[in-house]
Amino acid sequence: MSKKRAVTLRPYIQTRFAYEKLRVGSHCGHFTALWEEQCNICGKGSLITVTQKATSNVKRSMRNEQLIALLIGLIGIFVSQTFLQMILSAVAVILLVALLWFVQRRMLASEIPLELERLFIQEQVNILEDLKHNRKTAVASLKEDELLTYEMLREISTLVQNDKIRLQQVVLLQSFVLRKDMDLTVEPLLIDGFDPDLAAYIGEIAKIKRDLIKNRSIRYILAYEPYILEMEQGIDILTSVAGAAVRLKTYVETYPDFIRRYASRLPKDRFLRLYRIIRQYPDHPWGKLADEVAIIQKELYE
Ligand SMILES: [Zn+2]
């Protein structure tokens, strides 16, 4: 394996909705999922969030409605025959605009999500094109900086999910020294097929951040167990994942055979954790796992 680099990842900012990662150039309307200060495409104008963009669209169309109301009122005043008619028209137009303003102000909050939806539908093709451009920028920086590339891909992957982007991230992550305090993830990176880098990554996470190993990761490892066993570090990967799985009783219940196969290789603390779970629930039908654990306990730890 090539030499790994020690790096510091910039913190990943989780947003409530994926689209909140998307910003749009106020000058040219191009989209970006990265964090540049100015639009990379036209180099002009600031970048605003899509929510800000939608809000300004809604406000503009509301202003247009007010102008139309005002215009109708002015025409009314203009065509008035008498002074009284003129006064009545003026009063009517003031009331109309005021009412409109009041209604619009109440509708603003509910109009923004609708406008966002409209914006996404209308700009779908452009957004995809611009995200493709983002990815090219990310890959182009690969020669200079793997860390920056990874960070860019991580941002893009909030919006574009495909196995290619997932694997690119996994391969880059495998070139870093991973630490417990890093902002790492596993499940969003899982792909459909077998990949040795991904398997190695899961094995490493199972050691340093076992909380991240959940059902989907365990199932991935299980599905490709024969392939993983052919890898140089294969048994190590499988043992680490089994060791991470024993942290919860539910995983022991769900994958008893998998855990049994690697139980004898578990580090002491992981094995004792498994042993305690089984001791705590003696009536649970653990099957062969309970027998195996009893034998290992006798042989190694008694
Ligand atoms: Zn621009």
C-alpha cells in the first residue's frame, strides 16, 4: 500500500436539505456546490444561496403585481370624468395596493418553497451541467492537492449521488491517515458492487470510529465476504467489522453467524463485550454463536 498522508479535513457543514449547499451567481446565474467567494465562471458578482435567489424572485414578482395595481389605479384616475370619481379612484387604488401588500407579506413565507421548486424544475439541466463543471474543477485540482479534491467531491456528493463520485472519495480517503476526530462517513459512500478500497476503508473505520458501522455497512461486508477474504488484509477487515458490530445487541442478533466466524480473532475488549451480551440474555436463541463464544472464553480468557 502506498504511503498515507496526515491531513486535516475542513469540517463538513451539514445542511438540513441538500440543496442548501447550492449557490448561484448573482451576475450570470451559474450554480456551484463549492465554497468559492466569487463565481468561477464569469468572475463577477457575488454568490447567493438558492433560497436567497428564490426569495428575491418572489419579491420581484410581488413588486410587479403592486406596480400593475398602481398602474390600473392611475388609469382610473386619468379617465375619471369628475373630481369625485378621481378621488374615489385614488382611494380605491391606495386601498388596493395596501391590501395587496398586506396579503403578499403574509404569503411570502409559503411562496418561497414553491418558487424554489419551480426554480429547480426550470434550472434542472443547468444545475447538472454546473455540478459537472464543479466535478471537473475538483478532479483538475487532484494533481495539486488530494485533500482539496476530496473536500470538493464531498460537497458535490450532497447533490449528485453516483458510484463514481463515491469511489473517487473512497480512493482519496484511503490515501490519508484517518483519525477518530475526523469528520468521516461510511454509508453515503457505499456502492452496489464490490470494491477493495471501499472494503479496506470500512475495515479501517470499524477500528477508529466503530459507531459509524451500521446495518448497511455490515451487509456490504457480508455480501462480499468471499472477495474480501481474498484480499491481503481481508481477515483483518472482517474481524474489525465483526468487532464493531458487537457494540449493539441487535447486530449480534441479526448477524450471529458472521460474528461467530470471526469471534476467535476479536481483540480482548471486543470479545468480552460479545461474551457479556450473550451472558446477559441466556434465553435468546443464539444458536452456535453461544457455544463458540463459550469455547473461546474457556480457551483464551479463563
Ligand atoms: Zn458567474
